[in-house]
Amino acid sequence: MIRGRRAWATAIAVLTVAGVAPAGAYAAPAPPEIPGATATAQPGDALPPGWRIAGENGQNHLEWRAPEQVPMGDARVEFRANGALVGVPEPQDDGRTFRLPLDEVSTADLGDLAVEAAGRRLDEAPDAGASRRAKPPAPKLPPKLPAGTVDPGKPGKYATTTGEYSLASVKLPGFPAPVEMRGVVVAPKKAPGKRPVALFLHGRHATCYVPGKDGEASGDWPCAKGSKPIPSHRGYLRDQKLLASQGYVTVSISANGINGQDWNAEDGGAQARSSLIRNHLGRWADWAAKPSSAPAAVRKGPKTDLSKVLLVGHSRGGEGVNRAVMDSLYKPPAAQDGYRSKARWNIRGTVHIGPTIFGQNPVPDVPSLTILPGCDGDVSDLQGQVFTDGTRGVSRGKALHSSVYMIGANHNYFNTEWTPGQAQAPADDDFWHEAESPDPLCSPGAAGRLSANQQHKVGATYIAAAARLFVGGDDRVRQLVDGTGRRAPSADPARVLTHAVGGNRGAAFLPDDPQGSPKVSGARLCDAIAPGRTACMGEKDPGSSPHFASWRAENEAGRRAVALDWKKPGTVARVTPKKPVSVKDAKSLALRVAVPANTSGTRFDVHVKDAKGKRAKLGSVKIDGLPGTDRTTSYWAQEVRVPLTAATRAKLNLAKIASLELTPKSSSGKAWLMDAWSWKPGTPAVKAAGLARVDIGTLTVKEGDSGFRTYQVPVRTTGKNAGAVRLYVDDPETGRSTGRLVKVGPGTAGIKVTVKVEGNKRYGWDKTHGVAVKAVRGTVVGADAGGVLAENDDPMPKVSIKPVSADVTEGAPLTWRISLSEKADVEIWTVAQLLPVPDGRPELSTADVDQEWLSQLVERAPNPAIPLSKVEYGTLWTTVEAGQKSADLTVPTIRDQLTEPAEYVRFQLSDNDDKPLGPPFEGTVRDAP
């Protein structure tokens, strides 16, 4: 794209010239798509505020600097261009600066640069211009639901005891520094028999702080002298005490050592967190076998039953507990794993609080409850919804996967050590509140916003609900978490909505059925992630949906919904699966439907037809949109149910229901049908299936000097049964990916991706041939991305400079030729710094050069004129195009009517360490005769 080329041209022409140039632009590889040396910056082409090209230690970076510190959080900070991922930058110690080496830039087109974290722009003020508009009305909260028959938020009968243990640190693959083994234990007193275990893992937060210095925290590990570790693991003591009072032995473990080192991990640290969890569980298994060997904090509690374990993870900890479940059931590659022993425990369920799931690889056969905070300012895309949606059709479908949408909850306040006024270390409200443009739903003090104590209480209640249902087997709790529409009074005044998949749901109408897509009429089968018209939500839709959180592929096949958009009532939307489905023995049909935020009164009639064409109206449903603003992710599907009684009365063949129909009764509107299931009450027993496990590796090779070499992407597939995954292969030239369905496991060809690497003796970029996979049927995916990295093994060309016309008459251009010792496969750019002219000789001024050219050096032409060496931005760049050996550095002069002596201009080339290269060079401009 020309736009991308011009953006990069200005990145150098404005910023490199601007005195913030890369350290040593001599023989430096140019950023992708820099045009030639004579390119002229155009108005409006400058990089956005805060961006620049920078250099350090001989390496050039694309850098963004925030106007204030960006709190260390769980969402991954990403550089994007034109909506596509450019790369994951490294955070710097100041908490404001993020750098991506130019040789790691993944696309050649870098227009519309942006910084995002979980879909939220970090380089734009929220709701820009809102202060100039009328104050928006407060969104309407949903009504209070009826109370359930049980309330898991009520404390139990046991007193509790608290203690802490600290063991020898462990070394985890890919992490240079050892990781601590520390846990705080809260256990019931005088509880009989062996007790179930709940293990908590906090998310990614700052690791160290300086006591007494407000606001001074870092992501260092180990902590520097004078600073202390932030006790994030002590942030769930209230939740632990509630569970302990109900008879659970609880432990919350510290993961600062991972948080301080995971920024560059391909999986965001998921495998490392799994290894840490399993190291702790391994120690608990040892202590259960030999109680006398346990630390005092453990011995004070009752004996433990490790056949009944609940894992609770917050943010990246949520993804960590998911991977720990996977690794406990399906062994990971040894080279990636930091725990090598067998699992001597049984994980009955997981709780994910505002979680990340970068790999979008949930474990299908272990029940889960995912808390989605409606005012999450960290993992703001609520990608944890994939822990529910991503299990559909993958395995047996008996494990209940619940999503719990908490209106008014932010990301941090589930942990007291991340909560201002309660934490030992500096803490903040993660929601991006602006005093001049407050959010009517989520800013502090807004009617829908929960206080810190209210939020922590509702979090503890739903953690206890998961424990009671998944570990305790109390089916009465299910109605609080599965879309039935009941509340736990202990969570008041919070408004909490739920839906679920799995459990006693049966045959389904799935828009993304792995057996084949259904036929849709009167509506549109849309893609969750896709460019253009096939996308479920486009630019005209003002909100965003957790169901459509992005993954790696920019066009993801097989992940769909049914989009309804009607202009008058009665427009029938019909979904017809490839084969009729059986709803026999079910009580109701359960539908998950999303409508736009803040809408009300969306109504549908629901009909079904059997294979012989008999049709019955099951009932009508009404859905009001969730409260939301342009800063929330509120297009979330609500569960509605219609009884199958009418179909039975009409004598439809319930074993062969051929189609589902939704008929809007509202005058106009939009909706998205995520799925529909046959439903009956109860929670079935769950047993993990023998799924195939797939892990993608990375092979790093040298490109070589000549010819082609063929390499195969390393893929590890284990398990006794076959399954299917969707495979995406990136084109290293365009950055785009192509996907296909691949069968894996015994009796299949499996995943075989070969890559041809061409060798040469020319300097170029490292080239990544990326591969990613996602589970479709009968599989789990551990490491979801990898490929072949072909490293450049040729030296950077040397640069020389010779005058072409260095002594000219005014009006003629000064020209020097920049030459390379060898051609390169990438553009090479050089930087020359303007220097003062010595010995009192007259210096070329800003009035002596072409004014358009001068605009690259100054924002406004000085009046009176000043010497060029004194301009605000005193660096000139020149680019040698890929495949060329030279380019000209030109200073265009103008002819005037003044009689003047000869005037001079002086430059200095520098190397990649910003050291002078050779002597300065000069040009002379003489009066025209």
C-alpha cells in the first residue's frame, strides 16, 4: 500500500531527521516499505504522537512511548498496522516505552500504526472529544433475578487457620531466573477426614515495589536491592477464608518470577504457569503421602484429598490453570515442561477470572466457570469467553462450561493486592476513566459500577459456587451459573448474568458445527473473525463482542454465528443443519442470543420443524441488551429457553428436528444467534476423553549461502485416538494465512508443513514461516503456534560516501553518492548528522535551501533564517533500495539575489553504536555569476 510506504517514509524523514534517529543508521536495515532517498514527506504523513524509530546497542527499533506509565497487566501489548499484528514489543523499565526490533516486524505495510491490548487502543485517549458532547445517559441495569435455592456465598461452619510456606525456587524452561515456590495456605480447623483442595494463581501484575515510595513499582525479577516482591498471591485471602470455612484446604501461590520474564514467551507464559502449578501440586501430593514432611502452614490444616482439586486463576493465571489441567491429562513436550512427574491429583473444575486465552485452546472435558468483568480495563475484549465457546463440538460435551458476566466489575479488584487502599504496593483501577469524559457505566461512582468490596464479595461467591458444583457435586448450585436465571443473594447488589454450554445439553444447532455448516435463510451465516462483509460485526456496529475476540489468523474459518438484521417484523430466520437433530427426552430448547447493548424489547417467536415438515411454535422470548458504552464489551449472548411441550402436543418427531426458526416481532433490530441446544436439568458425570494432543514447535535454521533447503515444521502429536484441527500457514511475504482442516492422530497423515528456505550471500531480514493450529474435534492444543525461522547469516554491507557535486553554484543541488559494499535483500538506510561549520566560515542557512525540503527539518521555517546545523531536527537519511548498491544524498539549494561569500554545510556519518564513521564531509555553495 502506498499509504504504508509513505508512513514509513515519514517515520524516517520526520523522526530520524527529528533528532530521535536510530542509533547508528550507517549500514542499517531499513524498516519495511521505506521509499527511495529522494522521497519527500507529505503533509499528514508523520507517525502518530509517541512513535519513533530508535536505536540501542546496534539494533534499530520501532518504539512507542506512552504519555504516562502503562500499568503492567495481563493483556498482551501489541503493535498493529492496518489492523494486522506487527509484533509484540518489549516493555522498558520506565513503564512507558515499548520497543519492537525492526527485524521482527511481521508485515511490510505499516500504515495506521496502533498500540492495542486485548483490542483496546493504548495510544488514543478514551472517547476522544466526549467532553465536548452532551453527557450520555447512564445505561439501564437489568432487573434483579430471583434468588436461587442455595447461596454458596454464605460462610461455612469451620473456623480457619492461615500460614505461608516458601520452598526452593524452580528453574522453568525459557526463563533465565529461577521462579519462587511460595504459597499462602488457609485451611479449616477441626474439619474431619480428607478435605478437597483449591489452588489459586494470580495474574500478570507488577512484581516489585519500593516501600514508602508511592507509585514506584516495576516488572523486574529478581527484585532490585531496596525493593520488595509484590505479594499478589495474598490478594485472595477473603476467597480462601470463605472456601476454608466450607471445608476446603486452600493455597494461593506466587508467580512473580514468571510475570517478570514472560513478555517474550510465545504463549504469554501459559506453559510456565502450568509447570509452577503442577510443581506445587506435586509437593502437596508428597505431603499427603508423608504429612510429617510438610511445612508448618500445611500441617496446621486437615489432611487433603487430591482427587478433588479446584483450580482458580485470575487473568493470565486463568490461562495457566487451563494449561495445568491439559498438562495433567495429556502430557506436554518434555523440553517445554518444568514438571516431569506424573499427575497424582484429579482436577474437578476450574475458575477463570477475567482470563486471557491467547492460544484459544480450552480443555473441553473438565468443567469451568469463567468470570467476565463488564468494566474490565485490562483484558477488555473479554477473550475468556472462549473458555466456553471454544469447547463446542470438540469432545463429548458433558462438562459444563459457564460464563458469568458481572456488570460493573473491573479487572483488578478481585485481588486485594491490586486494589487501591487495600494493597501493600501501588495499585490502581484498571478501567480507563478520564475525569473530563467519565464513562456513565464504569467510571468510579457511576450507578452501575461496583465498589472494591462489593466486587470482591461477588467474586468470592461465584468461586464458591464453582467449588460446590464441580467438586462438591451439589446440583442445586447449577441454576446460579448455567443460564437458568437465578442469583446468589450474597452477591448483591451486583447484577450477574450467566449462560453455559455442555452439561445436560444435547443435540445442537451450531453455526460452526465441525460436522458441517448449516443452511441459513432470512439471516446471514457470519464469520467471527474476518475482513469485509462476512464478519459478524463490522465498523458500523458501535460495540464489540466477547464471542468474536481475535486470535492469530486474520480470517478464521469455522468460527461462526447467525447474524439477524431485520427492518420489519415477521422476517423469518431459518437454520437448517446438515442432518436433523434429536431433542428427544429434553425439556427445553436453550438459545444463546446477543443483541446490541442498551436496546430493549427485542422479541422473537421460536418455531421448529421436523423432517416431515410439521411445524410448532415453542414460545416467544424477549431480550434486553446489556448495559454498555463505547468502552465496554457488551454484545454478549444471553441464554433464553423455550419448552418443547408444544412440539410434543403437535406430534412432531422430536428425534428428527430439521430446522429452527426465529421470527422477530420487533419492528426492526439486530441479533446474533450463537447456538441452540436441547436442554434438561441436572449435571452429568464427566470423564475426560482420550483426546489427541497437538503441539507446534519452532525450528531455527541458517539460510545458507546458496540453493534451496527444505525443512519441516516440528509438530508433536500424542494420544491413542484421532481427531481434527484447523491449520493456518502464514505467507512470510504478505503476512496473510491460509487455513485448512487436518486430521491428526493414529491412522492419519497428520500435520506436515514443509518450508523451502533459499540461501544467498546477501544481507536480509530473518524470515518466519509461521504455523498455528486450533482444536476442532477430538483434540486439545498445547503450543498453538510455531514454524520455521530462517535466520539471516550474512553480514551487513559496509557503506562508503563520495561526492558527486559537492561544490556547486546556488540553485544547483549538492549531491553525494552513498554506496554499499554488497547488494542487500532489504533496504539499507544511512543517517548523516548536520554539524556546525568550523573556523568561522559562513554556513548554509535555512533561507538557502528548497523550502519543501526544509520542512523535513523544521515544523516552521525560521524567520530570520538560521544556520542549518541549528535547526530543530538535524539528521538526514538516505535509503539504498533492496537489490541496489547506491543512492544519492541531495541538498537542494535555491538561487537568490544577494551577493554572498561561499557558504558551507557539514555532515557526519555514524555507525550502529552512534560513533562517527570517518571524518566529516562538506559541501560548498557559491554565488551564481
